[in-house]
Amino acid sequence: MEALNPPPRRPPDGCLAVAIRIPVRIVVLVLVVPVRMAWDALVVIGRLTRDTVLRPLGRALLWIGRALFVWPLVGLWRYLLVPVGKALAWLATVLLVVPAVWLHRHVLTPVGQALARLARGVGAGLVRVTRGVGAGLAWVHARVLRPVGHALTRLLRGIGAALAALGTGVYTALAWLGRYLIAVPARWLYTWVLTPVGHVVAGCARGLGWLLGLLAAGIGLVFHWTARILLVLPALALWRWILAPAGRVLAVVARELGDALGHAWRVAGRISRAVGRALGTLLRWVFVEPVRWLYRTVLTPAGHVVRDVVLRPAATAARAVGRAAREALTSARDTVRQARAEFRRLLLGEPAPPAAVDRREPVARDTRTLGRSKTALTKD
């Protein structure tokens, strides 16, 4: 992948970058080494604190939280709320559901069926009455209302035709008067008065606009050259001859400072790792190896002696005592069982012997053979 995607090449550094690089790296290395060693020490202390203090403390707090909150709530739910809920559900079923089902089945259902039959009878009667009323209304509509409606329609048609003829004459008269009293004078006024006056006003407005535009262009040109000479050219010269070179120098310094910080941090990490390994080796030879030697050469033989002389005989004796106690408990349990059986036999008498059941296979002619086509269950 590195061969396929080579890192971008940096442009060659100038003499300024080379002159700044070595002093800056030396100074930054001197300043960064204590910081990196302090950081590594804090990391080691933090990991040690996490593994030896915080994690066991968290586990202990978790166990305490379970013991104080979770387990009591689980016990409360399992041994109190669930039985109480089941008892309440049983009481609700007995006191509410069963009576409600009986009431619905033996009271409400018969009453509802009776009401449905009554409603069907009443509906049939209302349908018959409605049919009679509908027949009467149909006769009234056919014999009375329809002739009256036809007569009114013919009368209204005649009145409408008369009013339409009158309205047409009035509209024609009003249209002729409006044309020769309003439209013709207005058209003459627009053609011979307003149009010439409008052309004259439009020409004056165009000339005034051209004059104002020319004046504004001159003022804008004056302001443009004034702002360019007083502001733009000094700002451009400041940017080109002062700010841009200073920015390039600061960019080189910042880049070299960043590279120096990265290089110094990596070098300080190696120095810190070497110092840490040296301190770890020193602590191992000063503390760990003596403790290990003491454990191997002193504590382990002493522990073996204690195990062989004290712990194993004590364990053997404890096992013998436990075995004797179990045998005593077994014999006591058998004695109690026999005494209970004797007391039951004394009070109730001997139990009836079980009936003998012949569980053997059928023999002789009842068995199935190669010459017979029926089994013992379907006998001849």
C-alpha cells in the first residue's frame, strides 16, 4: 500500500527553515522531556489505580447495590407481589367474572332476545303504517300537487318572457346613450390631449434620468479613484510587502515548531520508556526478587510442613468425624422410620397385601407361532 500510495513530497526547505530547525528542536526537546515523563508517570499511576482500586471498588459497589436494591426488589416481586396478584386475580374471577358470565348467560341474553323480538314486531307494524301513509301521499301528489305545479310553471314562464323583452329594450337604450355620451368623448380626449402630453412628459423624464445618471457616474468615478488611492493601494502594499512575508516566516516557524514538538514527543517517549524500564529493573532487583526468593526458599517449605503436619491430619480427622456423624444420622433416620411404621401398624393394622399379577408371557396354545395367524390378544 505504501508503494502504491507514496507520501507526498515536501518542497525543499530554504536556509531560514534549516537555520530555525535545530535550535527549536533542541529547546523543545528540553522542555518536552519532563512533560512526557510526567505524562507517562500519570498514565502508569492511573492504570494502577484503575486495576487495583477503582475496579474492585466498582465491583464491591455493584454487589452492594444488588444486595441493597435488586435482590430485595426481586424477593418482594417473587414472594409477595406475585402471590398477592394471583390471589387478587382469583378473587376477581370468583367475585366478578363468574357472576358477570352467569348474569349475561341467564339474564341479559334472554331479556335481549325478548326485546329483539318485541322490536321486530314494532318495526313490522311501523312499516305497515308507513306504507299506508306513503300510498296516501302518492295519491295527493299525483291528483293535487302535480296539476297545481304545472299551472304555476306555465304562469311563471309567461311572466319571465315579458320581463326579458322589457329588459332587452332598456339595455339597448342604455348602451346607445353610454356609447355616444361617454365612450366617444373619452376616446377623443385620450387620442388628441393625453397622448401628446404623455409623450412630452416621457421625453423630459428620459432627459432628466440621463442627466442624473451622468452625474452619478462622475461622482462614483471620483469616489472610486479616491478610495483606490487612499485605501486599496496602501492595503495592497501592506499585504504584499509586509503581511505576506511575515506570514510566510510565521508559517515556517509554526511548521518547524510543530515538527519539533512531534519529534521531541517521540524522543521523549523513548527516553521515558528507557527510564521506566530502568526503574522497573531496579525495583525488581530491590524488592521483587528478594520477596520471590523468600517465598520460594522460606515460605513454601514452611507451608508444606504446615500442610503435611497440621492441615492434612486435621482434614482427615474432620472427614472421619463427618462420616461418623452421617452414619449416626442415617441410623437415627432408619430408627425413626421403623418406629413410625410400627406405630402405624399398631393403629391401623397390617396393610392389605397387593394382588398378585401374572406378568409372564402366555404359554402353550395361547402364544403366537409361525403356524398361527392370531396373537395372544385375539385368541381362537
